[in-house]
Amino acid sequence: MGRMSERFRKRGRESPESVPAKRLRQYDATENRMETIDMLMAQIGAFNVVGVLLRIHQLESLISECLPDDKDQVLAILKRYVNRPPSHATSSYATIVGLLNVGFYPVIAECLGDLVQALQKALLKGKWEKARGLLHFFTELYNCNVINGSSILRLYLSFALNCVADEMDGLAPQLRSDFFAYCVITALPLIGRDLQLSGESFDHLITTLHIYMQKRKQSHGVLLSIFEDTDQQEDYLDTFWMQIIHLRQNNWLKHDGQRPSMYFDIKLSASLQHDLPELEMPEVNLVLEYPRPWVVFRIFDIEYLDIELDRYHLECEILEMFQQACMDRRVCADSLVTLIDRNSGGLAAHCVVEVILGQMLALPKSPQITLAYGSVLVEMCKRRPNLMHKVIAEATLVFISKMSSLRVACFDRLVNWLSHYMSNFFFAAGWEHWEPFFTDSSIDCELNPLAIFMRELLKKCFRLGYHKAIRDTVPVSLHKYMPPVPNALVPYFDNGTPTGQLAQELNKELGMKRTNPQVIEEILARSELDKQPKIHVLITCVLRMGCASFTHTLAALKIMKTVLSNLVTNEEDSHSILSGLFELWVNNEQFQYVVAEKLLRMNIVQAKYIVSWIFTPRLKKDLTKMYLWELLYAVMRHIKNPERGPIVPDDESDFCFKHLMLDAVLRIVKALNVSFEENKLAARHLDDDYWFKWMLGRLEDLLFVHFNDLNKIKSRLIKMCNGPNMCEPVVKIIQRFLALCLKSQPEPNTSP
Amino acid sequence: MATSVELSSYRDQHFKGSRSEQERSLKESCTLYVGNLSFYTTEEQIHELFSRCGDVRLIVMGLDKYKKTPCGFCFVEYYIRSEAESAMRFVNGTRLDDRLIRVDWDAGFIEGRQYGRGKTGGQVRDEYRTDYDAGRGGYGKLLSQKIAPNTDNR
């Protein structure tokens, strides 16, 4: 069959109507060569490429051969790759363009014109990563002697001047100016040493940037850093700018010498330089979404990477690698391990762990789910067990030692990651190294951040693993943080009381092979108890029937669904159901959370009543535990995404979600205000009240988790800030969020 | 082992419908088959691990046809496909209860499928196994019958 179709194709091609055979062969040859060029370009752009110099050589000769005949095709391929180069390949691509510039000056001139236009378009359309990539590419083109110094300076200056002008106007979002400054500042180390020689105009650039850096307002640092003490966690732009000052004072030190262009220095120097066409900076566009600011995340002191921007470039490479491959954790782990091996002797493994954990804990939210980061780290541990476990252990120790300043909004992610990591390696991770942190008696307090961490971590480990096996690996000194055995706690009902009688009758009927809901209703009607105690007994009996597993519980609830739905009509009824659930499963928080969520999905209990239940005074202490927040977010997810449950019109679900979110915010704020007043009355310092601090963190967490929905309740938040009886710490937090919201998207001037 | 979200080469032979129908439903499904579980792994453990990829709608534990005890597999259903995809990506081939578990697409749970299809009630693979697997009842069923002949004199 295959051979036949081949023959048929051949005959078809040679038919007189089609292209003459000679031209066809030519065409084939060109196509082949284009494919080769494409392939080589792709290989150079791939991570962990070896033999870059050889490939550059091959590409140079191949493209030189093709250019005279197939200029357009070659240029199209070239532009496709340099349009958004991965940062590690920028220099290689620039070298190729530089080598071609020697023999094909006019062609490259045309190419440069297109690239400037591409940059302009990227800025216009808000393709920020592409714009940054192109600016860095121009920088490398200067290093490859393709464009002259005054051109590149002019380009930088147009970015820098725009920052200052926008800042003065006050109309543009600061994020726009920050982005422009960021592009230039991160490009400078690649080129600073040379440009310094151009004297005045370079000084002008630095002064302009300096003015901007002095004037820009920076309030997000506190909000976006993973640790509260910000000594190592600084705003990204400040960090890089400090380095530029440092580099400049030290005559730009020497920069990493591994650039491909250096090997072609002699040849490159023979070419003529171009003057870049002028770049027109686009007008401010308020509709665009600008890149959000971030805080540089550091947990390791890596001395050999003392030049911050070197570290920046390594981190860029790691991040690009991760982003490109994270959907396939094995491929991702392979490339990251190769990167570590390539930088052996250095501390690249530390950098990789730092970048991955930094992304995982990033605020407002991480780009991927926590498990995506965790699973890549697990794969890396399998490939380089000795190295990776050691680095992760070091990182974990940093987190433990700085636990009191870890942002609450990152807490759940950290605990979830660590418990998953441990469950993949027999729960053997460094208990003995952690022990010393827990010997201090001050930790015994229930509200100590370390105690909370250990307690929640152990709970999560127990949820994933086998109780006894974990118990055996945990050192005795930490046993006090262990959760109780997670069995149901069946309350005792005295048969002599009406409650006991009801329970007895219900148990009898529920124990039948086929429970008849009608009979249950009759039993309930006969009982002289008030409604809420009745509901309490009923739900206790039903849940007890199903206590063997989630499936059993769900089956029991399903049978009783109509009875329960008919009974539960208001908030008090709903709270009776929930209190029955929480009492029976007091030793098993997972059951409390999962079953409560199912009650919502079965329409037995409404979302707003679960939210009010979470914030009832009796659960105040439990608000420092993860499960209540798991439940709150699950409830909000359910209301926000009606596709998961019964179909509700979009508007309606949006309306419900908005109200639910506002309700949750209001309840936290109220609890905080009350606690604030109590502290004031008792003349207690706020720093000593960890519950207060934790709840402030949870307020932030709630706002971060729903950051993209904040616009929906923005006006209410503003009103809230101006309301009476608001304590200052809460107002401060809400204002920071509003500022970050506004920064991302300035209020369009729509005064009526 | 397939790491991505694509279909593996396994096809359920008991599927009612044509091969292409089966593939279509596999490609739209939100249900996963989870294999190589320990007999002792609980539904709650599975729930905890899989809920890290998204909200879990349902877990159906695989049971021994006769003994009605867990026999080392289950079905996990999500509300939305993309969350099931995450589980394929990040959970397949990782550890639960110290065992590397297998996650694969499933065309959707139908009553009756929760039971082992082996002659002895468990999964077929546990009949012919020749290794000792403490998490799955020791040696394979056929082998263990040979090693320790039935001493029950009823």
C-alpha cells in the first residue's frame, strides 16, 4: 500500500501539468535547506544545547548560501526565532545576525527595520515579555557589532525618558513605567562597560533612570513578599537598580565570559555598524494589563553569585525552562538537572530550588497549582537524590527558622507542598534537624507560629499516609503536635431522655437494610424535642451510619436528602446540621471539611450559612487551622463556578459570589475589629496576639486568592475603609490591596 | 509510562461500544482509573491527594467481588476535565502510601465496575503475580494457593 501510494505520488508529480522536474528538484533542495536552517535555529534555542559554536558556523554558511536566492524565506525564519528568544539563546542568535552582517549588510538593515517595528508593535499590544526579549536582543546585537553605540543608547533613553515623563504626568499606571525601567536596567550589565566609554550620553541615561528610581512609589513590597521581614525580600526593580549602581562603581566588573560572540570577535569586528531606525514609544493605553510587580525571593546566601544580575540571568533561564516544560514533570526535571550539572561546582541546585519554591509561594498567586512545583522537585530528587534532598532540607530549615515571619497567605501552600514531598519519600525528611527548633518551651503555646506549622503539617501527613507508620518516624518530642486518631466520636445519648429515645428509634430504622425516609419523618414528628435538637440527633445518627468512609457517608446522606432538605430551612437549622457533623468528626478535620462541602452540593445547607458557621465564636480557635479555610475556599469555588454543580445563570452566580465574598471579608474584618478592641482594653500589645496577626494574614489570603475578582467588590472595600470602628491594621491592608488593584489598572476617567 | 494527558494504550475490554466511541468518551471524560494502590489505602487518603488537583466529585473504591474489601484500585471523578488532566500530569507515577500509583483516563464509572474481575474476586493482575507484595495480599493468588495448599477441611 505504501509503495503504491509512493509510486502514484511520483507519477503525479512528474505529470506534464505540474511543475517541471528540474525546478521541482531545486524547490525540494531549497525546502530541505530551509528545514535545516529552521532545525538548527530551534536547536540553538533549546535548553541544554551542546555544540552551539558548531551550529552557529553551520548556520552562517547555510544562510549565506541561501540568502541571495531566498532572502524572504530565510528572513522569515530568522525573525521568527529572534522575535521572542529565550534569554539564554539571545547571544547566539545575535551572533548569527552579526556574522551575516559581514556579507549581507543591506539584508540585515532590512531585518533590523522589521525588528524595531516588531518591538513597537509588542509595546503597543502589551506583549511585554516579547518587548523585553527584543530589547535584550538589540543589546546583544550591539555586542556583535551590528548596531552602533549611539543607536542603542538612544533606544534605552527613549524607554527611560518615557518613565520620567509618565511619572510627571501621573496619568499612566506606574506599572508601565516600571516595566520600561526594568527592560533597560536588566539589559545594562550586558553592555554597561562599553557604553560607559561613550561618556555624557551614557551618564544622561543613568541620571534619567536614577531620577525615575527616586521618584517611583513602591508600596507593594510589603504586600507581595513571602516573608514579612523584608531584609532579603526586596522589590525587584530596587534590587536590580542597586546592582547597577554597584556595577558602575566597580567599573562593571567582568561579565561572564561564556558568550558565543566572543569566539567570533575578529570576524564580527570586520562588519559595518547600522544606525537603528527611531522607535516611537506608544501612547499610554489604560486598557492593557501591565506586568505586575514582584518581590525578589531569596532564601539562600549564594556568595559565588555575588553579582545579582548574573543570578538574575541564571534565574531567568531556570524560570523559562520551568515554564516551558512544567506540564511534563519528567522532561522538566531532566532539563533542570542538566542545567545543574552544567553549572556543577556552583550552587545552581540552590538557585533552582529557590526559583521553584519562589514561584510556588508567589503572591498574589502562583501560576500553577502547588502540586505542579512539588512533582517537579520530586522528579529531580529521584534523579539526583543526594544533592536535591540536601538542598530541599536546607530550604525547609530556612522556612522553619523564619516561620514567624512567613506570610499567612503562603502558609497553606508550604504545608501542602512539604507534606506531599514527604509522602513521596516515606515521611523520612529531616525530623531530627527540625527538633531543635521545637525545644523552646515558648512554642508550647497553641498559637505559636511554629506550633501551628508543625500541627498542620503532621495533620496533612496523616491525611496522606498511614497513621502508625508516620508515628514511628516522628521523634517523640514532636508527638505532642500529632492529631488524635481520626475516628468518629459517637456521642452518648441517655435512653431515658427524649434525645436518647429519638436516637434509639432513628438508629433502629437507619440500621434497616432499606431505610424508609417516610418512617424517619414519622419518628421525627412523634418526638417532642424542639426542631434544632431534633436535627442534631438526626444528623448525628445518619453520619454515624456512614462513618466508615466518605462513600458510606454520602450514601447515608443521599437516602436522607429529602428529609434533611425539608427540615433545614434557616440559619439555625443549618448550624445544627453542621454542629452535629463537627462534633461527630471532631477528631477528623478532613471529614468535617469534605462532608460540609457535600452538604452544600446536595443543597442541604446553603453557602452563606456555611460561611456564617465558619465564623461562629465557637470555632474562633479553629480559624488557625487549615481545614476551615479549605472549606471556605471550596464553598466560594462552588458558588463561583456553577459548571461544577447545578446549572445556574451566569449573572446569578456572579451576584451570589460577590455577596459571599463580601460576606466573608466583612466577617473577618469584624472579628479583627473586636479582637483589636479587646487588646486595647486589656492594654495588650498587638504583636503579642498571634491570633490577631494570623487573622490579618488570612484576610490577605482571602483577598489574594480572589485577587482577580477584587474589582467586583472594590467600591465596597473603599467604603469599608472609610467606615467607623475600623481598626488601623485592617484599613492598612485593604488600602494596600486597593493600591495594587489600581496600579494594575488605573481608574479610567469617567466622571459624569 | 505516559506522563502527559494523552490516552495510554490500555483499553477496557468490557466497554460497551465501538473502539472509536470508547476513545471519544475517554477524551471527554473527567474520570480517572487509579491503580497499583495498596489494599490498605483508604478513600480518605486518595481524596486528599487527588483534591490537590481540583474538587473531587466522587471516589469509587475497587472491591473484591466476593469479600467486598478494597482490592487495590479505584475511580476518581472530577467536576471538570482540566483538573483531571492535572492529576494525570502531577499524580500519575508518584507515591501514595509508599507505592507508585498509576493514573489513567477512564470512560466513566458504571455500576458493577467497582468489582475485581479476577476469578478469585480481586484484580486479574493479582492472580498471576509471582512477586511478594505485602500491600496487595502477599503473593499472587494462584501462586499462594500452590505454596500454601488449602488446609480448610470443611
